[in-house]
Amino acid sequence: MDMSIEGRAALVTGASRGIGKGIARGLAQAGANVTMLSRSEKEIRAAKDDIDTGGATGQLDWAVADVANAEDMRAVAEQVVSRFGGLDIICCNAGIFPQTPLATMTLEEWNAVLTTNTAGTFLTVQAALPAMRRQGGGRVIIMSSITGPITGYPGWAHYGASKAAQLGFLRTAAVELAPLGITVNAVLPGNIATEGLAELGEDYLATMTASIPHGRLGTVDDIAAAVLFFASPAASYITGQALVVDGGQVLPETLEALQEATEMAYAE
Ligand code: NAP
């Protein structure tokens, strides 16, 4: 099976920390030349310097841009092409998840989340199209979530809507871009241990861990592995699909079902 992405040019948005940084490391360790992007030069440079490519041939570069700014994203796509000779893989990962009760949510708060998470995905894909069209193909991997497409969580009406909207975008984009040899797929993480998740507090992390059949939060490497698969030649016939990576979190009907599974597993 061909999982090789050596020498491919990749762009990962939201790569200064968390899942995006883990994806950048995973792709670079697999030999891709990776441009890491965030809005802060200080943070993205530090993240790039922090990555050990483990002796792989993949090189790292950084870019500063707001994914919700079309001009920024066009300039970044050109930067990747001029530095690495093409743009083969994009991972639309940048996202925000502030928590706000629906009763007091303002239109500004709603728009901020939809603009970064959903419009940012659209603008990242659109910016990459000229390069992918020229080279006759490419890979788009969108970072959605279980929240929205599958589950709900208090305070995340805007976030859930933005993550479900990414999947609506994905299905049409997959059809529209297939003639260009571009595949479009999504990863739906469960609860992944990142700086952003830690900001939700200890209670949130403990409750979530207790609701995951595999008994632990996900790691950024769990997500990077799924991205690497979609980016690889092995996945060339897969498009328009959404892969849940959550340790089974969405499966049990109740918390008691989890307890029962544990009791059955250890019963003689
Ligand atoms: P995180 O730790 O908060 O990191 C978010 C990254 O996005 C940072 O690098 C941030 O950098 C960047 N970013 C935010 N807004 C941006 C913008 N407008 N333009 C460019 N970059 C921007 O988040 P995470 O937990 O790694 O989550 C990453 C993605 O996975 C998100 O799309 C999130 O919805 C999704 N996800 C996460 C989890 C989880 O459990 N962690 C679960 C499901 C889905 P700057 O602030 O420097 O711009």
C-alpha cells in the first residue's frame, strides 16, 4: 500500500499549536514540505522551531494569515508554490470554539465562529485551486468535529453549526473538484488533548474522558494519522467522506452502557 507523501507540498492552517501543529509534524516526518499558518508570527515561528522532523526529508516553512481573509489566503498559496514548487495537500484546521449560551449569543459572536471555521475553510480551499488545477490534482482535508455533525454540547450552537456546515461544503466541493483530480475529505475529532481543549477546564476534561469507551482523550497524533491517510496515494479513490476519530465517544447510548461494557469485558 502506498502511503508515501515524500516531497509533497502541504499547507496546514491553525498550526501554531494543538491539532494543527501535530498534523504539521506528522506530515513533515512523513517527508512532506509543510507550510504552517496562524495569525501570529511569534507563535507560528516558535511552533515551527519546536518541531523535530525526526531526520525526515520534509522541510518546514511558516506563514502569517487570517483564514477568513481571501487576499491573505491567496498570498499564502502563492508563497507555498514559490517555496516548494506546488501545493498538493491542504489541511483546513484553523478553528475557534468559544462557549456562549444560545439565549445570550449575539450575532457578532455567531458570525465570528462561522467566519473563521466555515468561511475560513472555503477561502483556504479556493486559494489552493489555481495551483491544484495547474498540477492536475490535490488533497483537501477539512477538520470538522463530532460536535455539530453528530453530537450537541451546551454553548456551542454557533460552533456546531459551523462544523456541520463544513460537511455540507465538503460534499459539493468533492463533486465539483473531482474532474480536477482533487479529493475532499474530513476528519471529525472527538476530544483531543490540545491547548484549546485545556482552556475549557479540568471538569470538562474529566467528564469527557469518562464518556470515551477507549478511556482516554485523543492525541494530536491520532488526528495526524487520519490526515496522513487521506493525503496519501492509498486514499486516492476516497472523496466526500467524513472519518470520526474519537475513541468511540459517540457510540454508547448512555454512560451506563459504558459501565456495563467494562463489567462484561472483565466477567469470567
Ligand atoms: P487550538 O489549540 O485552539 O488551536 C487553534 C489554532 O487555530 C491555532 O494555531 C490558532 O492560531 C489558529 N487560528 C485560530 N483562528 C485563526 C484564523 N482566523 N486564521 C488562522 N489561524 C487561526 O485548537 P485545536 O484544539 O487544536 O483545534 C483545531 C481544530 O480542530 C479546530 O478546527 C477545532 O474545531 C477542531 N477540533 C478540535 C477538537 C479538540 O478536541 N481539540 C475536537 C474537534 C474538533 P492563532 O490564534 O495564532 O491564529
